[in-house]
Amino acid sequence: MPPKRIYGEKGGRRAPKGFVASTYETLTSAENAAFVRSIAIFGAAVTFLSSSWGEILLPPYDSR
């Protein structure tokens, strides 16, 4: 039995996706969700710690 052929999309050639479209598709794919989520949480933590709100985590200063 000869192997079955798998055909691509019908309707001819399509233009390649642009940079923004391919980046958006990569970031929103299900297999990259954990990685994208961890990078977003890391960015939020760095932003919080570098702001004035990060001083909430410091112990109280006692000048004796």
C-alpha cells in the first residue's frame, strides 16, 4: 500500500505572518502558558520591589 499524502491548506499560498502576529500567537499558545505566566509574575515582582511600595517589606527601623 502506498503511503497516504497529507495536503496543506487549500486555496494557494498565504503570505507569511508578520512579526507582531507570530509573536502574539507564540505568547498566547497553550504550551507556552506557564513560561509566559512566570515571566509576567517576575516582572510584576521586580516592579513592586523597585517602587516605594517595596519598603513595606522592610523591618521597622529602631535607632537606639
